[in-house]
Amino acid sequence: MARILMVDDSRTSRKILRSILEDNGHQIIGEAVNGEDAVNKFKELNPDITTMDITMPVMDGLEALKNIMDIDKNAKVVMVTAAGQKSKMVDAVKYGAAEFLAKPFESAQIIEIINRVL
């Protein structure tokens, strides 16, 4: 079981991801709606895994990923990508992303990725 911080500016995406993760025994310990919020909650909650949307207001997922990796170089951040974000995925790997989840979400794929990252 992982303690997970979910970061996404879409309430619908968070709701879908929460139900998939909780149905599979994981615990959602926090939610953030943008990168700045994510960095603050990461410091406060120290999650096992953070799921991070790339495109968000205030601070995007890549900037938040860089900040989180500066705080904890062993942080496990799974980037959530929509179609057409290949170049951002390359940057995310450079900055230390552990894995990628593609939208639309598929339960089996999500659980496999979370288990692999753990």
C-alpha cells in the first residue's frame, strides 16, 4: 500500500484516479490543484508516491517536479500526461520522474505502474 499525493487541476481526473487507487488498497493522503500547492503539500505530507499532472496553472508539473526533486532526490513522482506531450515527457525524465501515466486512465495500467514504482 502506498501513501499517495495526487496533483491535478481537474477535479474529475482526481476523482477517477482516487477511486482506482483506493479500490486497490492505496491511501490518498492529499490532493493539490497546481504545482505550487503540490510542492507545499509534498513537504508537509512526505508521500510515498506523487502523481503529477503536467499542464496546470500557477506552476506546471515539470517545475513542481524539479522543486520536489530538490527537496528529496529519492522522491517517486509519476507524471500524468495527455496526448501530444512527448517533449515534456523527455524533460520529465531528465528532471527525475519515476514513471508516466497516460490520460484517459486505465485501471490495470495505473496499478501496474504504482506497484512498479513502489
